[in-house]
Amino acid sequence: MVHSKRNNKWLGFAVIAFAIAFNLPFSILGATFDYPDILRQLPHEILSSFRNGGAALILTWHAFAWAALLFIPISISLGLTDRNWRCSRPLALSVAITGALSGLAQAIGLWRWVFVVPVIAKLHESGNDEARDTAALMLSVLNSYGGVAVGEHLGQWLLVFFALSLSILQHRQGARFTAGLGVIASMTIAIGTTEGLMIALGQDGTTFALLTVAGFILFTFWLISTGVSLARERTSAC
């Protein structure tokens, strides 16, 4: 694992750019589709709003999924720097593997809005009451599995393991502020991910949903701090 200081500098810039870019489609979806709050609405309302969004909404979801997929090379590069490899090979591999799998799982979950939900939305638009009810049921099942189980629960737990592994490496290398921020962000996301389980148990998951949003905000700042450290070569070897 040979990464020059110049390569680490460019990796730092790439991490900062990713941290900012990943939030752009999320912000657009919040403004145009009331995401993620709309996921707590009735399926009929979700499908109606989705149809109203048209092609622009589908393309925004497509960009969001690609942003998640781009996390794969970012996380692998972050894990397998020469410094991390020297510090702890198991932790370096954990960063690379869990980050890559998290990006894949979240991309799969997000792409349901691009390739599956449009089909369901067309069925819902048919005007037939039976078809509309069938479409609503299909959306509920799809969101429960592709969204909650795969994209959110699996994807976010893998993200937690990624952040914790990298934070431990950062702490060992003397970047204690960045490491602490990573731990707080990952723990907040971990608690927030319990929303899906609470809903499955028939409980209110609103508080957990808010923690997830807070966790990802902290995660963004942690990624930026990580990128700055790499760009400035501020950490030392183990």
C-alpha cells in the first residue's frame, strides 16, 4: 500500500468534495419531494407526489444513488492508505470493506425510486381503485425491504462500522478531534437506525429519524475534517 503525500492530498480534496456533493441531491429531494418526511405519509400520497415530480425527480434520485455508489472508491482509498495499512491492517481492511458494502447497499436501496417506483406509480395512476390499492401495497412492501431493510438498516449499520474503524485509526494517529467527531457521528446514526426496528415493533420511530438526520450532518462534518487532515498531512504514523 503505497500512497505518496501528493496522493493523500488529492484524496483529501476528493473526500471533501464527496461530503459536499452527497448532500446536494438530498437537499434537492428535501425541497422538491419533502424527503425524508414524505416516507411517513400514506402510500397513495407518496405515489401522487412522486408522479408530480416527473422526470426531474427521477433523475435526482438517480444522482443520489450514484453519489452513494461513489462512496465505494472513496472508502476503499481511505482505508488502504499507507499510513492506515501500517497502523492496523485489520482496521484498514474493515474501513475499505464496510465502506464499500455500505455504498453498494445504499445505492441499491435508492435505485428503487428510479427503476421500480415509476412502474408502481403508473399502475397507481390508472384510476382503477383495485389497481391503486395494489400499487399502494406494492410501494409499502418495496419501501420496507429495499428502503428500510437494505438501504437504511444494512447500509447504515455498515456505515457505522466504517466510521468507527476509521475513527479508531485516526485516534491512534493523533487526530483526536476528528476521531471523536467520527465516533459521535457513528453512534448517532446507529441509534437513529433503530427507527426501522421500532416501526416493525409497532412503535413510534420519529425521535430515531431525527437522530439519523443529525448523525448524517455530523458524518458530513467528520468527512470534511478527515479530508482536511489528509490534504494538510496533519496526522502522524502510528
